[in-house]
Amino acid sequence: MAELGKIRWHCRRGLLELDLILERFNVQHLTSLDAVELERFKELLAFADNDLLDLVMGRLAVPDRRYENVVQLLRAV
């Protein structure tokens, strides 16, 4: 439970558009992610704000197949 709180904290970004996407993702999907998906989401949160937004918006290709499931969920919110 504390880990999810840390993840939610890391979702606070410098771009409003990204904040809104991540907030909706947290509400809709965060608690239903399995351990692997949760780890991949944490890895994605390490991306720079602009890169993460470009990835979610489809302006940047998914850099590794490991992220595809989580990126699809992010794009769906």
C-alpha cells in the first residue's frame, strides 16, 4: 500500500497534460496492475516528462516491448 502511495507521488509531473493522464491512469488501472506491469510503470515514470508524454501520445515509439502493455493502458485513458 505504501508503495502505491510512492508511485502516485512520482506521477506528479511538470506538465499538466501528463499529470491529467497519469491521474486518470491511477484511478482506472493502478490497483489492478500485476507485479510485472507495476514494475514497468515505475520504469516509465523515470522517463523525462516530455519523453513520457510523447510516448503516451504516440509521438514516440515504444522503446522496448516490455512496456507495450502499460503504454497501451496509458494511451487508453
